[in-house]
Amino acid sequence: MNKKIKAIIDKKNKSQIVSLTAYSKNIAKILDKYCDIILVGDSMANVLYGLKNTHKITLENIIQHSLSVKKGVKKSLLVVDMPKGSYKDANSAKKNAKNLMRSTGCDAVKIESNKMNYKIINELIKSKIPVMGHIGFTPQFKKKFRIEGASEKKMKELLNEALLIEKAGAFSIVLECVAPKTSKLITSQLSIPTIGIGSSSYCDGQILVTDDMLGISGFYPKFVKRYASVDAVIEKAVKKYTRDVRLKKFPNKKNFLNE
Ligand code: KIV
């Protein structure tokens, strides 16, 4: 087993797993100093491309951004999202995941569960492709953004889904917008780590979309804590630059190139 993946599994019940998303080298380089896992998420669809959902992101988009991110990653586990439509059946999943791993040098892929793709996950693992699962709110398959696993019935269903993903061989699993009591139950029943987003502190680790926590995406649901207001920092700098250019204060002699 990949050493970095073993290190992530070994964190369960010992220390919380820290994870964030990245789509480019400069951000990845900063995250790499602190994170255990960096995810090239298909959330790039909303965050970077201004699309209303993640469905149109292609394997080529993901590869392009992963190549950039990889340049900034030295120590973190690099996980890359398999885009919608790239794992419809075992053969295409294997072909596309191998392409992703080979062309980007990532450590693992992430697959959203549709309650029918356990066998596909297992086939990837048999082909030595490490897989992170993803349950709860799965944007590739669900339209409505809402809390998942809140009723007793849904709690049992979600636990069963998580157990089947573990049995298929996944090394960890993202719980997105899962009710706290259900996250607690799943985390206690699984031997692989759970990584929560909007799923309480009962998980073995946390992930957020970096642009959301930096205050740059404009998307701030209750589960996002804004650790900075980078939008305001950018605006201040752009405003200053605009004024300097208009007043011919920039460039000044210090910025001239020597002849
Ligand atoms: O695409 C993404 O960024 C994700 C995280 C929200 C887990 O899947």
C-alpha cells in the first residue's frame, strides 16, 4: 500500500485529518505545508468556471488542473475527482482512472457513490488504483442541496452505503452534508477514516473548498467558516492599482527596466 495512504488510515482515532481543495500550483504550494490531503475537486465547475453544477467538467479539465496542483505538492496525499460520466462502467472507470493517475502523478481518485457503483470501486482497487468514496450529498447525482441521513431510515441506508464502500476497498470516505448523529454512527462503525464537509466534528477529518473558506467564492452555506476575506484584499489592491495607473503613479522609475 502507498505509504501516504497508510499514513492517512493510521490517523483514524489518533489525530484529525486536514484536507482542502486546490485547482492550481500556487494555492497547492501553501496548502501542502499544512494539509494531509489535497483534493482536486470537480467543484472547480462552480468555483472556477461559473457553472451551475459539476456535470460538465471533463477528464481533460481535471487533468489540466491536477498537473498544475501536482507542481505545488510535495508531501500531502493528492486525490483527484473522477468527473461525472468517467466511471459509468468498470472498463471505462479503469481506463480513465489509469489515465488520471499516469498523466497527473496523483495518489488516488475520488468517486461519488450512486449506491450502484461498489463493484466499480472494487475493480479499481483490484487494478491498484486507490479510491476515496463520497456519500451524502453527491453533486454528480443529486440535485437538491440538503441534509442527508436525518431520519432513522436514511441513517441506516447511509451507514449501509458507507459499509459497502469500505468493503469494496476504499481507503477513506467523504461525508457531505450528513446529519451529525449519522456521521457519528458511520465514523464509529467504519475502520477507514471519514472526512466531513458540512457533517459535524464527529468525522475523522474535515475538508472545505478552499475558495469558500478564504472568502472568495461567494458561496457561504452555514457549514463554511470564512477564515479570511480575500475578496476584500483583492478589491483593495485592484482599486489602488487603478488609481495609480490613472494618476500615472504606476509604473514609476523604480519599476522601469534598466536599458
Ligand atoms: O469537488 C469537491 O470539491 C468535493 C469536496 C466538496 C469534497 O468533492
